[in-house]
Amino acid sequence: MWRVFLILSGALGAFPTDSDLSLAEGQPCPQILNYPQSVCKRRCPQMRQFIDEKYVDHEIPCNFDSICCPTHSLQSGATSPSAGTSPVPLYPNVKSKPGQLEVLYNFSFPPLAELSYLSLDQDEHLYRCTALLVREDYVLTSAGCVGKDISEKPNGVCFGNCHRLDRQAREKILFEIIDVTKFRYNNDLALIRFENTFNSSEFPTICQQSDLEQAHRLIAVGFSQKEENCDLFQQNIEIMPFDFCKNLENNFKVEGIEGEVTHFCARPIKMTRNVPGDCVRCLRGSSSVLFAVQPDNGYCAVGIATPTISACYYTTAALYYTSLLNPNVTKFINQ
């Protein structure tokens, strides 16, 4: 047993924030930055693949002879296609011209916003999670971005890159939240009321089905979740047949995932892998907003990333977007 301990100690090294874990076999490991959702196990054959593919650069010990073992493999984020077949995206249904996918679009503030949170020691504000202006004094975000603890409950809505601005400049675009817990939809979406009011001309256009059919590009826009104070990112997305997501976990207990009327199954196109310490393109955890870009380069809002799991790790796997085309979501927003 001591030989096993020495081998693990030498291989794993010292990780001050995680080395004090003492978990029993099968216990869930705590959420760890840039590390997949995991449980404590003595044997973890899939970990080799995670390290070889550079999704993680080290193992996390959870006891003297055990490590935090990912709860699912790299391929389990979505249904693997049969040999010799390749799932055909539903949207966009036209081929992009060479170089077109690298073009960045100018998404504006408003309707986009980032949410501010108090740090654990409550002495500074951190900015993470994306929100979308949908009413004069309400923004829409993922229910996963509205927690119960003081550090997980947003206290401000910023219509701009507040993390880059000094205090005087922030005060012009950062507004205090009045109500953050009252309005929730299926443990999926959250409406947040803030102290200012905007003109309806600032509201985003919500897509119709015809907009999806004509779109030549779909883009997810968001702020990072696990690394705070990050710039807005853009990621090209394609919508897949709904069954492509049938193996997705739903640990957050989101309700009402019933098909393409309620949710879109999506996956990123040529997503770059996370580099430890860098801002993470966290599509799900950042409550990224999915937009459809039209042939005239106008755009409309398609959906908000569905918070089925809290981890930001599976950046290349499929995920759901809660459809803003759903009449029930429209009713929720306008209630």
C-alpha cells in the first residue's frame, strides 16, 4: 500500500487547493477549475485518454490510493455516429466560404450584458456569465448563473466589458439588480430585474423558424464562467438532429427538454481546447447566447445555453440551447 502511495505522490505532485481531499470510493469530487466532473475512484482507465488528449494536464488525488475520475468519457457528451456515417447539421444548411468562419461580428451592448458577482471575501466584483436584454428592465440568463450563495448570486448587470473599465466608466453602464430569484423557468432560464430601464429599440430580434432556415452562420457569444473577468468570445455553432444529444447528462435537473420545439441540440465547430489558466470558452456555464447571422449580416437571437451540468470542461461536446422561439419561453419573458 505504501508503495502505491509513493508512486501516486510522485506522479501527481502537489496541488495545494486539492491535496487535502479525503474522499471515500464513489464520492463525488468537488468542482475543480479546468477539471472534468468526477468521482473518487481507485481505478480510472479513462484518465489516460484525458491526459493524452491534453484535456487535463494532471490527475487530482482524492485519497492516498485514489484519484478524481471523470464520470464520463470524452465521447459521451453526445451520441457517437455509426461507423461510416456522419450526422448532418440541420442549421446552418449552406456551406461557408473559405475564411468566412474567422470573421468576427460586432454584437452590441445592449442587448448583451455581463453579470457581476461578489468575490468570496466580498471585497471586489467579478464578472462572468452572459445575459440578454429582453424587457425594459429585465435580462434573461441561464438558471445555472443564479445560485443561492452570495458569491453565486449576481448583484449587477453590465452592458459592456465592465471588467476592463475603471470605476467611473463602469458606473455609466453597470446597474444594480433588484430581483434575482423570483422568476425561473423549468430550472433552465432566469429573469433578472435591474434598476434602469431601456428603450424597446435596444431589444434583440428573436428569430423565427425561417431565420434559422436562411441563416448562413450560427454564433454563440458569451463570457467565461470558470475564469472571471474575461472578454466576450464568439464561437461558431451548428445545430444537429435532436437525437444527437440523447446521451447528455442533466445533473442540474432542467425540466421540459422535449425536442426541437423546446431545445436545440448544438455543437461547436472547430472549438479550441482549453489551456489551463486561460479564459475558457465555456458555452454552457457562461450562459452563452446563440445568434443566427442572416445573409444581410443582420442577426437574431436563437437561444440561451441550457445548464444541464455545471462543468465547463466539455467544450468540444454537444450541448442544448433553450429555444427562444418556444411560445412558452415568450410567455415566461412577458409574464
